Amino acid sequence: MKTRHYFAILLLVIAGVTSCVKDEIFQGPPVVTDLTITPQAPGENEDVTVSVKVTDMNGVARVTLKYRVETGAWQSVAMAMANEKYAGQIPGQAGGTLVSYYVEAENESGQLAYAPGGAPETVSAYTVGAPSIVMNELYSRGTPDNPDWIEIYNNSANPVDISGYSVYDSGGQSGAKPKKTFPAGTVVPAFGFFVIVTDDADPSGFGMSSGGEEIWFENAAGNVVDNVIFPAFAETQSYGRIPDGSGAWAILDNITKGAPNDNNPPAPSIKINEVYSRGVDAEPDWVEIYNAGTSTVNIGGYKIYDSGGQAGSKPKMEVPAGTSLAAGAFLVITVDDTSSAGFGLSSGGEQIWLEDAAGTVIDDVTFPALDAYTSYGRYPDGTGAFAILYQLTKGGANSNAAASPNVKINEIFSRGADPEFDWVEVFNASSVQADLSGFKIYDSGGQSGSKPKMEFPAGTILSPGGFYVIVVDDTSAAGFGLSSGGEQVWLENASGSVIDDVTFPALDVTQSFGRKPDGSANLVIFTQITKGASNNDATTLKKK
């Protein structure tokens, strides 16, 4: 008997707790969203339908449309459910008439909610016969380089001056901070757009919450002409109307700042931009990718691969998580590394693929055979057709300039003695021959003008990929011995323009200083001197 009483009491307690929890959870006011009017720009004597979405877990008791004409008394209209929204009608009015309105919703618990937020103190309004100016798109995931913004749309056939109009969030709505006002002279073209940055350094600036919030748009008279409660969305998305100016708000996967809204998936902005396939150990093969879009893209998890990765015989090379690529920026991926996914690009040409984090191929290119002084890339960056490029622009903007000589100081030997005097080797890092007639090489004496500059003999021709050694410590007036303690050396062309210079360190008699690979930016101390020959396989001084 006692046991039965115990369980009966326990069930009553549980029922009471459940009832209390329910009361505590669902005692909030109704949720009121999607306040719209049809038509958005009412004409003379045209009835206006106001609609709104209202939800409440305990049930909606009533939804009432409140409106007034000019400064007259507020009128009440019971709103009825139609197509999952409550709707009420405001009678047509004469042209130029200001009509103010708001919606009041009450739930079964007697709690009230309003649209727009802030009503009845802050209400929406329209002027009969006035053009339709509305918020059309917004972006709340801004960064210092691309701050939050709101796009305004003129849904009429005439330009509209919105000087003195304002946009604001809860801070401006409550009066805790100034409203962001459009500057004098701001005109939105017919069926055109105007974008205002909200998250600026001005006292009225406001960053829109990435978790969503309410935004208001009011005219110069202080009447709310539009408002929207936006949700959380991803940094690659915006929130806007489709069609522009009149459609329902929705999350857009295609950000169209200052342009017609379009929710078709955007074309991939991350592109293979340049390929170099003739790498050596010191500078392996690489692929450059480029962001041709207008916003930063998180490319963590993107993959690049050749036929091995495509066939599944080896892993695909993956971009590290958290890697972001700003608009107009480049990222160079060394593909011929020692990882299991590493792959060398064929010197005879092959196909490579780029896929996004979802595994969708977003770009691919089949490149031809290349020599050591050319790459294969797009011009202009990200959008142009692929072509052989005669200027290597690793990590920078591509150039479609014709092949031209590219002569570099390639190796220096400063510990000469009779009969092997100091020398400098130059290298032609291009695919065309270079005429060195009139070229000059010199140290601080020639640079300061205290002695002549040493000139290359007339008729000196350097073939593509060729080397030329000039002995600098001779008996001529321009001769100069290279300092065993290190110094700077300059190379200028026949026009007198400095085309290269190298500052070398103190060297031992068994050492030289130069570029590895030949012609590259990588300068090292060599323990294997390669006078007049390639440095690519020469041994270097190991770093301590």
C-alpha cells in the first residue's frame, strides 16, 4: 500500500514539474516577423495590404493592424490568417498622403509583441505616390578589409535623393548611439543600388551581429520605411530580396554587393593561375592559385593533384585547415615536396586539378612542355586564357610581356690569387639570347664614381641558360679586387640601368657565393665552386 502511494505521489510531482517547466519555457511573447506591404509603393487611392508572420507556442489570440492618416487618430483592423501570414488592409488615400502603421500581436497569455520592433513609439510609414526605396541586401560577416554593409535599392523609374535617410540597429533605435545618416547629395538611380558601410569609425558606425538582429531604415522625416530581422549566415553568404526591391528576404549564396541579387551558386573564384614544372631540389615545382573574387575565401581543405591523385593511386595534396585567401591574393603551393601527396609536374606537360573542400572540381589545366625560364599561366590573373609566360611571377601578378633577356649575377669568387684572380659569373635566365655589349660590373669604386666601371667586351653574346665569367681583378683602370671580407657588386645594362646587385659575405678560399638554382633569388655560400657552370647541383655550406 505504501509503495502504491509513493508512486502516485511521484507521478503527481513529475506532472507538476513538467507543467512548471512548460510554463517557464513558453511564457514569452509572440514572435512577429516578415512585415510587408503590397504594393510597396502605393499609388493614389490604392488599397494597401499589410501582412506579417506571427508564431507562439501557446497560441495567438489576436493580431491587429494599427494605422493612421497624417496626424489623425489611430485606426484598428483585425488581421486574418491567409497563406500562413496574417493580413489586413489600409484603404487607399490621396497622393502625397503620409500613412503610418504597425502591427500588434497578442498571445493566449496576454503578452504583446510588435512589428516593426520599437512600436508603437517607432512605426513604419509610406507616402502615397512616393517611389519605393527599400533595403535590398546586407552583409554582417565583415572584416577590417571588407566591413559590414547594407545595400539600398530604388524600385522606381526615377532617381531618388535619400539625403538624410538613416539606417541603424538596436543602438540607434534605442537612442544609445546616433543613427547612421546618408550624406547630403546621396542619390539612388532609377532601379539602382547604393551601398552604405555600417561598421566604420564614425560614432554612428555599427557592426551587425553575425548571429542576426533587427535593422531599421527610415526616411529624412524620421518615418521607418523598411525594417528586417536577419538570421545568422556564413561569411560566404548575404541576406537579401529576390527579386530586387520586392521579393521575400532569404539567405543568398551569391553575394552581389551593389548589383542585382542572384541566388544561383556563384562561379568559383579560386583559380589555378600559374604553373612551373621545371623545378630543381632547391626550388621545386609549384602551382600558384588566385582569388579572382571580391571577398576572402576559406580554402582550408581544398586539394590539388595530378593524375596520381585523380586516379586514387596516391593522396591528393590538401591545403591546411584555416587557410584564407583574400580577394586578389595569390597562394603558391609547392607540389613536389616529400609528403605522400607530393607530386612532380612533368617537364613534358600534363593535367592538374583543383577541387574545393566539398570535393567538387572547380578548376583544371593541361599545361604543355616548358623550359626552365617559362611558366604557364593566365593573363589577366584569374580570368584570362592560359598561355606560356616568359616572365616567372611566382606569387605575383602575371605578365604577358614578350621574352626578353634576364641577366643575373650568378656566382662570385673573392679569394683569387695569381693566376686565378677574382671573378664574377653572370647567367642568362631567359629563353632568348642576351647581348652583353656595353653591360658594366663594378663595386663601390665604380658605384661612387671614384674609378671607371668595368665594361663587358663588345659582341659578347650569352645564350639562353648560358654562363659568362668576367675576371674583375685585372690590371685595367676599371679592375677591382673583391674584398675577402665581403662587399656589394652591381650589374647594369647598356642603358646604364642597374639590373642586379649582390652583397656577398666573407668567403674562404674554397668557397664562392651565388644563386641556387641558377638565376633564382636564393643566395647561398658554395663549398663546391662551379665557375662557368650550373650551381644547381653544387654543395653548399651547411647552416649551423
